[in-house]
Amino acid sequence: MVRQVADRLEFLRDARSVLRKLPAVDPETPLVAMAGAPNVGKSSLVRAISTGRPAVREYPFTTKSVSLGHITARYQTIQVLDTPGLLDRPDAERNNIEKQGLAALEHLAPAIVFVTDASGTSGYPLEVQQALRAELRARYPQAPWLEVHGKFDLEQEAPPGEGALAVSATEGTGVDELKQAVIAMLLPG
């Protein structure tokens, strides 16, 4: 009988290994997710505003799974989720890493901090990032939303949009403002 279900048991063993590596998100605690294209600075911002310590590298797709950090404010905790970079393409063409990020946005229903890099160093043109932004905005219309213009210490191809925060994790520019904006968005009053 064990031989008959061996393939199912193997699947469960593999699933357990994957699930063990995912962070434990408390559904009762406010959650914000950093979203955007690969290499726009999401992980650097998570490190700058929270206890999260995701890997930060100079190349895209460093973040291979979701990771979690925390902000403590007003005796409450906010969870800060780092998501893998997303490409502007149909869901059927997305890889498993991208699907993990979308699953987090879909099922955890977080507030979203969308990070755009207009410095040209991410490897993704501003138009592609804006198309991704429009897709996510349409996909999650009820999500509280915050626009961030990252890597602002580098020369920018375009000024930040209306209401977007200009931030540089490297220089520390706008980091406190970003943290306070996240707190205000999730812990009003």
C-alpha cells in the first residue's frame, strides 16, 4: 500500500520542505508588501525600515521567495513583506518565484508599497515598470497603496509622480518618511 501512494508521500515531503522556509505571517497583524520589478530596491527598503534582513545584491532576482520583517510603532507591530520581483507579462508566463509573490499579494491582502526605479540601473525601463504598476493597481484595487521612487540617490530619468515618495536606502534619504507613511497607512490615529 505504501508503494502505491509513494509518489503522493514524496509530494507531501517536498511540500513540507517548501512550506517550512516560508515566513509565518500573522493574519491579525497589519501587513505591507513591497512590490515592483526585479532590482528596483525592494529588499534594500525592507532592510532600511524594518527588522527584515533579505539578501541585497546588484543583480535582478536576488529575492527568490517572500521574507518578513517587522516595524514596531505605538506599541503595535506591522509586518513588512519583501516579495520577489515581478515582470510585466501574463500570469501563464510567470515563473514560480513570481507566482509566489503574486500569491502573497492575492491571499494575504496586504497594503502595497510599489517601488519604481527611474535611475535606469534596474535593467527594466520605466515604461515596463509603469505597466506593471497599472496591472497590480487594477488587480488589487482595494489594497491601500503607496508609491515609492527608489534609488533616488542616482540620477533619475523622470521625477517622482504625484504623491510618490523619493527614497534612497543607500543614502538614507526619505527612509524615515517611508516608514512613517507605512505606519500612518496601517495604524491610523
